Amino acid sequence: MNSGLYVASALLLFAGFLLYFRVARAYNILDVPNHRTMHEGATIRGGGIVIFIAVALYALLAGSPGWYFVAGITVMGITGFLDDLYNLTGKVRFPLQLLSMIFVLAELQLLQTNIIWLIIILIIATGALNAFNFMDGINGMTGGYATITILSMIIVNSFVQNFISNDFLYFTLLTLIVFNLFNFRKKAVCFAGDVGSLTIAFILIFILIKMIHETHQFIYILFLTLYGIDTIFTIVQRLSLRQNIFEAHRLHLFQVVISKTGMPHLRMSTIYMVLQLVINILIIQIATIPIQQQFFYAFIMLLGLSVCYIIIKKKMMQIAA
């Protein structure tokens, strides 16, 4: 794509969001604050449907990624939007999420993989989908974190090893930038909604699996380190409290910090973005050394981050609300 096409795409994306805002207001597709949410005032939800439609159309018109990718993102986008409207049960969501991941593996021609590895990949990928959905709780978090992830993937694709079309990465980045114009602000115009968080997660997981498969560097999975740590430790905490881990809550670290200290949403989102960017830069460097050393440095990094997480979380939980 030349620069003119990117400019035209940006204008169409901008217009697409404005059109959706009118539809959402007309049909009352709004996120109303409650005791589990962290925003003020009714805000348009489901804005991520524009990202879903844009990336699906790109894939159809460009012919890359292929039809299985289009099928998978369609399943995920429709599932997310219906969840925004009707709060689908887990019995409906999870099989559809699993189906979308099977389409990813079909697109990447990985369905012939050893059955044990296939199951492991599906479990991790589906877990990552839900981690993105769970972490979509404050302004700027989903769009900002995904932007850092895509930028890191572009660096690998451009300077380490080409594994996918740069145009696809740039177009995905463009959709996130336009979305951030409406979401990365003190008073968000719209939220991504489940359709947005799940669609963005689907795209990133597709790219990540392809990157790991083509480069043979499993360590790139750590491009999702902060989301992974926050999600896993929060699930453990909720299980210890005998809570339903599939219900909405306010126990992620960023939620606890904001509720206890009053830190602005955008500052919290920026902290996650900067930390993950630093981690990603380190990961790109670590990927150049022997595999044994990679595991050692990855272990030290994860251990250090986990200890910091536990200490900060414990201190925050001790602060009176």
C-alpha cells in the first residue's frame, strides 16, 4: 500500500467510527457505569466493531491473510458484538472462541501438528483471547497495549526476520491509532467492547503464532507478559476468594491501583504500555542468543516481575478504600 491508500484508509476508518457512533446512540448501545466498572457517564460501547469490519475487509481485498483468517475473525467479531448486546454465557462464548482459534491454525497450516502440541496451543491461544477481554477495563488500555504489541511485531518483521506482510501489520496499526483517537483520552468517546477486545486479541494471536512458527523463537510469547501475569495472578486470587472467575470484577492490578490511589486511567495505561515496550525490546535482544540462555533470562524476568506484582498488589490491597 502506498501513502495515499493509507491516508484514504485512515479517513474511511474515521468516518466508520463516526457512523457507528450515530447507530450506537440511536439503538442505545451504551456502557452504563455500575459498581464493577471504572468509568463515569454512559459511554458508547462496541466501537471495536469498526476494527473487525476494517481488518476483515482488508484481508478479503488483499487476499492475505486468507479465507480461514477471515472466517476466524468473523466468528470472533460477531461473537464479541453479540456478547456486547446480550451478555452471552460461557457455554456459548468458549466454543466459538475455540472455533476461531482452530481457523487460525488452519490458516497457518498447523492442524497437522502433534495432537498434544495442538491442544497446548489452543489452550494458550484461547486463554490469551480471554485475557485481553478481561483486561479491557480502563481508557486506553486495550488500544494502547495492542499498539505497543503491533509496533514490536513490526520491528521483528522489518529488522529481524520477515514472517508476514508489512502492509497487514501497518493496516492493523492504523486501525488501532484511529481507535485510540476516540478511546485514549480522559473521557472516552467509545469503548472497544467485547467485539473490540476479542477482535484485537484474535489478530495479535494470529500474528504471534505465525511469528513464533516462522522464527522458531517461542520467547516472543512474552510480548504479552504483563497481560499474562496480571491475568494469571488475578485468577489465582479470585479462586482463593471462591469467586466466579468469569464474572466482572475490579481485582486486576491496574483496577486496584486506580481504585485505591485515584491514579488517572491514561497514566495507568501508559505505565503498562511503557513497561511492555521495554520488555519487548529486551525480548528481541534475548531472541538472538542460544535457547538455553533465553530460558534463563526469561525465567529471571518473569520471576522478578511476578515478585514485584505480588508486592505492589499486597500493598495496594492493604490501603483503605
